[in-house]
Amino acid sequence: MEAVEMTLLYDYYGDLLTEKQRQCIDLRYNQDLSLGEMAQELQVSRQGVHDMLSRAEALLVKMEEKTGCLRRDRQCRQAAALIRQAAEALADHSDPRVRALASDILRSASALEE
């Protein structure tokens, strides 16, 4: 799994990890440390870091598989973007009622994206 995906999973489910697992994920994906550097920082063996990191990553992936929070968030963002595009196309309509509705839709899409 790529680093960006793992970072997003950590943002969603990181609180479910142990403190050591959170440190491990942070050092690897946010600070971009090697396993050796992580081992020094955490004062454990390289193999210990590898095992801890593997378990933490597996837990994050499993939580996403079970709950789908990240997937649903992405779907909502994509839908909001499509709604925004459609409303922007209507924003220049000659009918003032259509323009007013487009404005309302744009405000709602912005609220969804926040």
C-alpha cells in the first residue's frame, strides 16, 4: 500500500492503535524514517519494528475494510465535486431563479467539502 493511502488510514483509525503502533506509523509515514532509524528511535530491533509496523498497517487496512469510512469520504467528495460543477454551469443561466438555486447548491456543496 502506498504511503499516502496509509497516512489517510492512520488519520481515520490511528486512535485504535497502541501508542507504540502510532509512533511506528508516524515515524515511517510522516517522518519517512527507515526501519533502522525507527529501531534506534524506538529502542527495539529492526525485526521488532518490522513486526509492529506490519501489525499496525494490517489493523488500519482491516478497519477500512470493515467500516469503509475513507471510501465513503472519497465518494462524498467526488459527489460534491460533481454537484459543484453542475451548479457552476447553472450559475450563469438567464433565469434568476435558476441562478439563485445554483447559488444555494454551491453553498451546500462547499459545506459538504469541509
